[in-house]
Amino acid sequence: MAISSPSILIVEDEALIRQLAAEWLQQAGFRVFEAQSGEDAIRFLSHDEPVDVLFTDIRLGGARDGWDVAEAFREKYPALAVLYCSGYMTQPPRMVNGGVFFAKPYSYEEMVGACRELTGTMSP
């Protein structure tokens, strides 16, 4: 029986940043799903596709920000690991318990290392 790779949902409204993060995580052996807005991420919850880590930008275009996304995911998956990132925050943090924050720009090592730590996977 094959063991599946840990999965990560990236929620990022800037396409180039989202694509780069997805590429880095795929190269590191993770299964990656992408959402371009908070609303897309919330719709993803209806697919019942389990994820091991939610990696969300805080400032997203649309009505839902990264804080909202994390709270909705934690409501459905109480033990879900959450990574937040932002280059600029305009409001006080509303991090879910145990959430981790990265300032943009973040490095490959920071992001992949945190995902590996949160999922208990080792580097290849």
C-alpha cells in the first residue's frame, strides 16, 4: 500500500507567488492544491479533499481574508496546521491556535521547512 504525500492548500491572490510556492512545494514532494481567493478556498472545503497544511496569504482580494479562511478550515478540521504569510498587515493578527506566520518575501527553506515540520516529513 503506497503512502500518499502530505497535501497543502495554497491560498494566494498573486498568481506568480502562488505558482512559485506551488512549484517549490511540489519539488519538495508535497501534493499541492491552489486557491486564488478566500472565496475559492472556502469553496474548496465543500470538496471534502483533505489537506494537511493550509498556507494562506492574509490580504486576499475579495470579501474573505486569510484570517477568515483559516477560521473556516479550522471549524471543519480542528487539528489542521495553518501557515500565514503577508507582506503588509493592516489589522491586528487573528491567528488560529498554533498558527505560524511568515513575512513576505519568504524563502524556499523557510516555507518548505515549516511544511515538513508541520507534517512530520523529512527532506528527501
